[in-house]
Amino acid sequence: MSARSITLYGFGFTARAIARRMHEDGWRVVATTRSSEQAHAIAASGYEPVLADPADASGCQALQDAARASDALVLCAPPGEGGDPFQPALASVDLGGKWLGYLSTTGVYGDRQGGWAFEYDAPTPGQDRSIRRAHAEAHWLDRGARLFRLAGIYGPGRSAFDRLEAEKTVFDKPGHVFCRVHVDDIAQAVSRAIARPDASGAFNLADDWPDTQPNVMTGAAQIAGRPAPHIEPFDPQNATRMQASFYAECRRVSNARTKAALGWRPRYPSWREGLQAIWDQRD
């Protein structure tokens, strides 16, 4: 019997972790990309690349063919100003009988002023990129997708250690906390969801410990044996556009439904365990 196949639409940081996990689970992994260089990297990792641009006819056909040949699909790319990149390409494909997942963001909950966000809460996005996500969510949910709302993603090569190395400014805004999730915990959740096809709807993927940015960065410095980072009061005039949008919203994200529905427990329940594992695994 041939291995079941999964196609990842987009091959960014999180998709790569999902690919590793599903490959370990015995799945044949296919990944799409618009980049020839990325296609070579996909092949070098032992997966099957699909070089396709959803903006042209031949690319659309390749994306459709990959969907029809797959048992499971995960849409990993964020929508741009023109909307979801894969929605038009896959509009004519019958996805009935296929497992479908969509990677979204906890940003669709908007600003909760430090309050908790639950999957049963209606999305109330406040920022343009989160509004686009909510629109994409609604489309893919109508097509049967499970929604994975991701907190702040980190992992090897994309963590507080990298921010320390880059000497990024650390802002302190009193009362501002946010949730994080290790990329391997995302991959574990997707794997569990596929193994439980009756589990549907939205799943919040976040760790158990919302915390402040200064605490995380100071903790990372302690793990790495580095001097504490310079921390200064948050001033939107001194922040980048992305930093300003980050500090404009504050929410805690509940993962209770995900734990109950998928039997999922984050391997890294807080940034402390996650960062320590990254440090211990460094070259």
C-alpha cells in the first residue's frame, strides 16, 4: 500500500516543521513553492516539490493536480492585499473526502486588553492583515477546513536568541503580554488533528504561559549567558510599523479546546522549556 500523501501549500518556517513531522509519521510530503531555489531545497529535504505560481494558468493547474492527488492539504501561506493566494486556484477542485487544514493567526481575535480569547469567540480583527486572515478563514472553513490559530511562532533559527544576536530593541509596555508556540508543537497538533478526522472547527495553538517580552528576552539572555538586553519604555515613535502593531493589541489565548479535542499537550508549555531546548540543540 502506498503512503498517504499530504500537500503543503507554501513552504515557510511552520510548513517545514509540519513536513518533518508528517514525513516521520510515514506520509509522502509534497510542498508547493513559487521559487526554483526553494523547490531544490524541498527536494533536498526528501519531499516532492511543486513549482507553481497561483497567479498563472499553468501554476493553477499544477496546484489543482497536487490537490486532487493528495489525501490531506494544509494551506500555509498568509493572504496578501489581493486576498488568499490559493483560493482562486483551488476553487474548482472537489475537496470532499480530503482532510483540509488552514494555518491562521490568533490575531483574528483582535485586542482583548489582556483578556482571554477562546475558539468559540467570534473573530474581531482590528488590523488589516488580521482582517484578511479572518476573510480567508471564513472561506476555507466553508470548504471544510480545520482552522489552526497560531500564537507567536518561534523555534530554532527564529527565537529570542536571534533577537539577542541582532541586538533588537526590547520595549516594555506595562500590562502587555502575549502568547507563543514552539513550531514543533504546531506540527504535533496538525498531526494529531489529521489522526482525528472528526475533530473540526478552530483550534488555538498557544503555550500555557502568556508573558511579557522583557521577561522572555531577559530569560533568553540568562540561558545564553549573555548580558541582559537593553529594555526601554515602549514609544510608538521609536518603533517599527510591525512593532507598533504588535504592541497595539494584548490578549491571552486559551488552548483548552485543542487539548480536549486533539489530546494535544505542548511539549514546550512555556517559553522557558522551548528556549532551553533550542539552546541545548544548537550546533
